[in-house]
Amino acid sequence: MDHTLGIWPQAAGGIPFNACEFQCKGDPLTDLYEDMAAEQKARSTYDNILRLVKDPEVADPIRFLREREIVHFQRFGEALRRVQDTLNPKNFYAYNPSIDKNSCK
């Protein structure tokens, strides 16, 4: 809203952009768990809002956003399962596939 369609490296509230906005470790398992956690945190926030809001014009879009978070969580879970199924050795928590290349198929 502040800058129309222009890219601006800060939030509308004035918080400057920084690298903390990215949650990436380079390990697909860690990154997918982080993504799933973010979706659950957002869903939980929407649940809390829905407990307080009774106006349908506010609640309906929040319900849509909540449903979207649930679908995202499910898709990240499916991606996690695919990654786990392709890792070798199957003790996939003992190594980082992006570093331990010799351990992958």
C-alpha cells in the first residue's frame, strides 16, 4: 500500500528488511520442518482471531486464510515424506544431505 507496485525493502509498519526474514538452513529436512511450523503458527493465530471475531465480513476471509495454512501444511508434509523416502541411509536425522553427498543415492 505504501509504495503501490514498487518493491520496497521494508514492511508497511516501517520495519526494515533484513536476513532474518529467510528461514533457510540448506538442509531439506530442517527447512521443511520450519515451513510446517510456520504454517501451524499462522493457523493457530487465525484460530485465535476466529475465537474473538463474530462479524462475517472479517471472519470469512480469516477462515479462508486458515484453510490455506492447513493445505500448505499438508503439502509441506507430503514434500517432507518424499525427501525422507529418497534419502539413504534411512537414518536421515544423522546427516545433512546437502553436505554429506556420499551418503545420498
